[in-house]
Amino acid sequence: MLKKISAALAGGLLLASTLAGCGDDGGGSGSSGDDKITLGFAQVGAESGWRTANTKSIQESAAAEGIELKFNDGQGKQENQIKAIRSFITQRVDVIAFSPVVESGWDPVLKEAKDAGIPVILTDRAVDSKDTSLYKTFLGSDFVEEGKKAGEWLVKEYEGKSDPVNIVELQGTPGAAPAIDRKEGFEEVIKADPKFKIVASQTGKFERTGGKQTMETMLQSVKDIDVLYAHNDDMGLGAIEAIEAAGKKPGQDIKIITVDAVKDGMTALSEGKINYIVECSPLLGPQLMDLVKKVNNKEEVPTRILTEETTFTPEQAKEALPNRKY
């Protein structure tokens, strides 16, 4: 009889312990009681080949690291991303990461995350918040530097020539950090030489269709175009379609500089249709997951982490293409 009572008591204690474990999250913000980290990620959308590669890198890296990923596609709208972040807060994920579609307007929702004790990581794009305590770190490229690299190639390409150089610019999404910064860096370099003149600058929204449509308009409204500077490959590729349809040769009649170095862009570069590409790597997944684990463990991380990137000429593109991952 005593043995039966002892067994019953032991079983009851085990059950009580199990139930307590299911209800206790150990003081963390995650939705589950185990040690698995839950990451809520709010993506901009799928506007380009770069963004598609970025999403794939994040999804594959989360799976490889055993991190539960709650993924949301913002479809290019800030309100969708804000709604997603609030949903992640309600679900009590461990960490929130997102690529902000625009720079401004994030303070209220970031404060909500901070008040809930959920650390936030910015990826690819920055916010203009003056309160840097609202996020732990920003992982991404230096967009101003990318614009400078594009401008430096152009200056070198026309070195020793005095004729005016008419430039048209395809900007990214209005208000987005890469659109603002890539324009700023480019203009900072070329302003020293008065022969360089941006004669038209319009948005193509980082989309191939947008690049094509905007370039069609520019070709009709601007008499002489020497150079196209596109803030990403996809807009540049769309512009190439418009240039060819107008009976001109991209890369020859109009020199083209783009940013990203996705496979389609690199292919066009290797064919001489694009003259120069500044790389902006979308493969942020491994670095992001490392940061997620560190901030979840309350480790100190740098407030700004740069990705390593390079530039490509047509010859370099031919060498790199066979092993290109995106």
C-alpha cells in the first residue's frame, strides 16, 4: 500500500512540475516555454530580385540555426509593417527584426516593443529616430558609400574630358534610406566637376516595371542622355528595355551604373549593357541570426554593423557569375 501511495505522489508531483513548465516562459518574452528563440521579421516586400534573395537568406538561416521564424511581407506599405510588429508584440516573440520601408514614423511602435521588453534589430535599412535606445543594432550596408562609389567610377570614366555629361537618375522608393543615401553619396562626389549635371531624377520605386516606365518618360522628355544612374539593378534592367525599344544601345549610347549586383544585373553587366555595379549584398541571414542569439542572451552588440561588399566591372562580372548565389 505504501509503495502505491508513493508512486501516486511521485506521479502527481511530476504532472504538477510539467504543467508549471508549460505555463512558465522563464521570464523571457517568447511565446513558448522551451529554449527555442522566436524571431518576428517584418519584410519590406518582394519588389526586386535583391529582396527575394534577402528573404530566402533570412528564412534559410533561421531554419539552420533552429530559430522559429514568424515572417510577414509588408507589401511595400509602412502600415502593414507596423501592424506586423504589433502582432509580434502581442505574440510575445523573443526578438523583432525588420527592414523599414521608409525612414520616418517608427517611434511609437518601437516604443511599444521596448515597453514589452522585446529587443529590435534593424536590417538593411535604417530609421531616423533620435532615440537610438528603441533598437539594439542596425545591420546593413552604407548606402551613402555606395552612392559615392558609383560617382567615383563616373568621375574616373570621364576624366580629362570637358564636354557636358547629362545624367538621369532612377531613384528608389521615396523616403527609403537607400534612395536618400545613394542619391546623397553620388551627388557629393560629382558636384566638384561642373560638367556633370543631373538633368532628370525620378522614382522607379526599386521595381523593374517602374524603371522601365520612368525611363520611357525620360527618353521622351530629355534630349541628350549620356549616363543613367539607377539606385538598384532591377530599375536599371527595366530601363535597359526602354533604351533598347528606343533604338539605342545600353552601355554604349547611354552608360549605366546600378547598385545591388544580383544575378540578372551581373548578367547584363557581363554583356556590356551595364557598365558598373556597386554591390549591396542581400545575404544578411547568417549575420542576423547571430545577432538575434546575442541580443536574446542580453549580450552587448555594436549599434552599427556593416556588411562587406565590393564593386564590379564587366570583366569582373564574367568571373563572378558562375558562383553567384543570388
